Amino acid sequence: MSARPCPQPTDGMLTTIAWQLGSDRPTYALEGAIFVTGAAIQWLRDGLNIIDNANEITALAQSVEDSGGVVVVPAFTGLGSPWWDAYARGAIFGITRGTSRAHIARATIESIVFQTRDVVEAMTKASGVAVSELKVDGGASVIDFMLQLQADHLGVDVLRPKELETTAIGAAYLAGLAKGVWQSTQDISDAWQLEKTFSPATKPSGYETWQTAVKRSMNWAK
């Protein structure tokens, strides 16, 4: 197999080794680092007690038509790609007398979508390669509502696999490849199974307000 050259350093992205098999040259990748995504939902549960269980987040968020102008920036440990501000801090903007816990829950889900859009757009700009689809994994990917929003904001299909723990299973695949369980990376690719596709359905809003909120949260800590 041919190795991909290391990408040129670029603002907002990390260059990383995707994999290296045996004595082959490494294959490199662009990586976007988001510090807080699903942990923001845990914060609603454990920090604010807005929900008792993470599974409640979808119904609560969908009980309102929109976030009511509320924007949650979960910069609890600063901001990663593409902002890279260690001094940013978490904030909730747009609260009014009419704000409910449902609005905050919805805005928290939207923050995951917006942060992913930040990274995808920065990666597209850096690489010159448009994203044709997005494959997701991890605990938060069980939230259908969030994945539909993600598809709407990116304008591409979002694909959820049957096996959500891709990081762990990927390591197992590579170990199996080294031991001859699989004969090629194509065998591993063929083992990936689709569970559900989310296609763009509506024209989304709120991203410009998100960017304004992010900039106001930056350089907060001294």
C-alpha cells in the first residue's frame, strides 16, 4: 500500500500519524481536537441536575422548537480546534426570563454539532478536500436528533455504524491484521457495517450566533 505524505502544518489542525503497518511508511492525517462534546451532557446531569439520566436529553431538547436564542459554549477546559484558546471558558449566552432547561439542553446538543462543523470546515479549508460524508462513533452518536442536526449543518450524509466503539475495535482490527486474522486493510474496511444514515433535510440556523458566542468566551481566564 502507498503511504500518504505528512500534511503541511496549518492553523487550527493537528498533523498526526493515522497508522503504520510493519515496516511500511506511516500514513498521516489531519486531526481536529474538540475538548468537550459528550461530557457537556454529563455536565447537565451531574453539574446542573437538569436531567437525571443522559438518555433524557433527546426528549427534553426536542420539547422546544429551537434553543430560544440560547447558546452554550462548553469551553470547560479551553477551546481546541480550530480556535486553540486555553484561556477560553464555558459560557451560556442569550438567557432570558423565558429560558427553560429544555432550551439549555437543546443548546448543549447544538454545541456538539457546531464544534464538529468548526473542525470540518477548518479541515476542508486546510486540505482543499471537501467532505462527502461523515462517519460517527462514540456514546453521543446514539442521539438521532443530534446526528440529523449534524447532517443539516454539514450538508452531507452522516453515517452511524452498528459498532459504536470504533476506537477500540480499530485497535483490535490492526492487531488482527498483524496476526493474520485479516489479510488486508480492505478486509477490515469491508467489515464496517452501517446502522443508519442521516441525510440533510432542512436549512439550519444558529451557526453565526455560535461563532459570536465562541469569540466572547475566549481569553476569559487570565
